[in-house]
Amino acid sequence: MSYALFIARRYLQTKKRSALVSRITSIAVGGVFVGTMTLVIVLSVINGFETELRQRIVGFNTHVLVFARSPEAWAAVDTAVARLHRDPDIVATAPFIRSEALAAYEVIPGRRTKLRGVVVKGIDLAREHTVSSVVDSIRPVIDSFDTSSFEDDPPRMGAVLGLDLALDLGIGLGEEFSIVTAPATIRGSDVEPQKFRCRALGFFNSGMYEFDSRFVYVDIQDAALMFDFETGLRGVSIQTRDMYRAEAIDGRVQDILSMRDYGTNNWIQLNQNLFSYMKIEKILMFLMLTLIILVAAFNLVGMLTMVIMEKRREIGILRSIGASGRQVMSIFMLEGTAIGVLGTAGGLATGLLACAVLDRIRLQLPGDVYFIKTLPVLVQWPDLLLIGASSVVICFLATVYPSWEASRLTPVEAIRDL
């Protein structure tokens, strides 16, 4: 094997080969290089999307949700929360009221009004900080929804809007807008919507367009005035020690509380379809982009075949001095595998460099298309190992057939036509 490696290295370094063989060798190395680099970049971007979406979705919705099924259950929610805090894996809780409504802003008073469908979430601002990272992104920073500093008659409700929603409606800091809600029950044919005047105290930016373009935060007491039990979902957000154990903790919450009075859900179940799709997409992208390396492997087969044709006399001499077919086969397998390793190493290094550049410049994305507004990149070492191993194995397998053909040459056959 030592002299097989020596000869394979000499064959790679020799300059006495036809221009066609040199070009095919370069194409084979380049194909492996491009395929490996593309796999690293694409899988890292998919990893970044998945991780970024997971963190922002969890940061916005918390880990586990408990909702009341009846007004009586909501009235006893403090007792239920006290029981939940006995679980060591539950870190914090915060109540909420959530429902859908319309946000109305008079662009030109009395003449032109913009309307947008929104999700209104009533929160206890102090407790919401412990379960949601979105509250920390509110600018300017507020410690309550109090609007007493504004000289209004009558006083308005304080509200915080998603940044994209505010830009869409054209609402500035301190300006007034309305939240319009429908009644829980309708008597007769007339529907009288309820209108609540609000003042924009700040804006939050979660980084996810889906949230920043739809949500309005108000004080939980104001939300209780806007929505009765029939029109607003009332519940408790739960922060756990380990977000990935949310399903197990959800099951424990169901054991602690009566499921006749309360229902539960968690971020894993709520977003199961989205993350399952992303995992499948990652697998399919890996399989599709591996075809680039397969094409390079065919070039590698052609290159080795032409090298064997050039080296027929050397092969005949080796066989005549006692080299076995297996040893001849190992020479060309080592040569082809070395080409694959060279292309793979270069592709991995360049892919990592490209990922570092993309992560640094943070390309801007249209948030309404891609959910998030910047291109996330996350390199995972298991992916690099899988890409590198797959590329080298494909190149190794591509060397088997032409090397086997070389091993079948006998000294007489190798020298006869030369």
C-alpha cells in the first residue's frame, strides 16, 4: 500500500499528461468543490431559518398556553396558577386576553380612514416580561399602559403596535387610533360595533413580519372591557426551563388542572406542521444538491478511465514485476479519492467562508414573503460531517469500476498494442 500511495501521488503531480485529461481532472475537482460548497451554504441557511423561526415564535408565544373554558374557570385562574408554580420546571406565568378586531386610523379626519384586521392581546406588562421576549423590544421603553401624561378628555387607552402595522397604517408615536370590535351576540338585523379610542405609546419589533404586521398590545384590564368571555380567549402563558420539553410539561399541566375547566397547548404542537415541512425540505435539498457531486463523480470516472489508458504501459510493467491486480486497483482508487478529498476540502472551506460573510452582512429579505426580515445562517457541525463524508464516499465509489478495469489488465495485454 505504501508504494501504491507513492505512485498515486506521482500520477497526481506529474505534468506529463494530455491537456484533455488535465481539463477533465480540473472539472472533476471543480464539480466536487461546487457541490460541497453549495450544500454547506444551503443547509446552513435552512438551519438558520429553522432556528430563527423557532426562537422568535417561542419568544412571542411562550412555551405552554393554558386557556379557560368558562367564566368560572377564569375567575379561579389565580388559584390554578398557584398550583402550576409547584412544578419545578415552570419558571413564570402571565395572564392574557386575546381576540381579533379592526384597527382604524383617520389619515384625513372625517374623510379618509385606514382599516386593518389585527389581533389584540391584553397583557399584564410586568408579568409579560417574564414569559415573552417581544415586550423587551418595545420602543420607547414603557413600564405601563397609562396615558395620564397626555392631556385628553376623555382619557384614551394605551396601546403598543407592531412596527410594520404602524408603518402600514401611518400611525406615529403618541397618535390616536381606534380598535373596533363586534358584539358577542346580535339582536335583530342591526350590528352595532364597539369603538375604543387608543393612543400609540410605542412599537414592538419581534423581527417576524407575521407578528409585527398584525398584533396590538393593550393592558389586560382594557382588553377585558373590549371583549367579553364569548369574544376573547382568556388564558395564561407559561415559561418553562427547557423549551424542548414543552410537550412533557404540557402533559403535567393537564394532570394538575381539570381539563373540564381548562385547555392547554404548546409551541411544538402549534407549529408542528411548519417545522416538519422545514425538516423535509432540508432532506430534499440535501438529496437534490448531492446530484451536483454525482455529476462530478461521473467526470471522475471519465478522468480515471483516460488516465488508465495513458498508463497502460506502466500498468503492464507493474504487473510484470509482481504487482497484484488488487495493488494496481488501489493506485487508481487512491488517486481518484484524493481528487474527491481535495474538492471536498476546498468546498467545505469556501462554504464556511461564504456562510461567515452572509452572517456578517445579514442580507435583507421581504418579511411578508419569508416571515423574517434578514437572512439567517447557522452552520451545524453534524451537517458538515455528513456533507464531507457523503462527498468522499461518492468519489470513492466512482473510482471502483475504472480501477477494477485497470486491475484486470495482464502484462501482455497492457504492452501488446504499445
